[in-house]
Amino acid sequence: MRGRLRVLAGRRELPTAGCVDSQTVRATETVGAAACGYDAGKKLKGQKRHVVVDTLGLLLCVIVTAASVQDPRRRASGPGAAAREVLHHHAGLG
């Protein structure tokens, strides 16, 4: 469906660029302790949503990690870098 929308908008079916962003959200009591972390920058305990959209704003990929995982855009190695690699792979961006 995304491919059809892109073609209707005058773009190629498969995206060649995307935008990565993340958002920290508080965890509910139903989320296990292993899936939670503390985001020192936001001062929140919870989870982080890493999202990739194409240049039209169409969703390509979402990964949920513990909030303690650093934003993949700002870290060259570690869990954040692993999240970035997974996002790019699943979003089809390389």
C-alpha cells in the first residue's frame, strides 16, 4: 500500500531516504522491568519508540526499546547503534 501511495505522489515505489526519531514514554505496570529503562535526559522511566518515516511521512519501521537505550542517531556503537542498524534494515534503507 505504501508503494502505491508513493507512486501516486510521483515518487519511486521504494524509498531511498528516511527520517529517524525517538520518543520516550512512561511504562505502565504491565510492562516488565527487563523492558524498561531510565532516560536520564528526559528523567523518565519507561520505554523508547524509535520510528523511521520516508520523505512523505509514511511509516517504514518502529522499534520499541528500554528508555535507557541512547538515540541511535547520536551514538556510534552500543545498543543505540544496533537499533539504528535494525531500523535501517527493516525500513529498506540499507
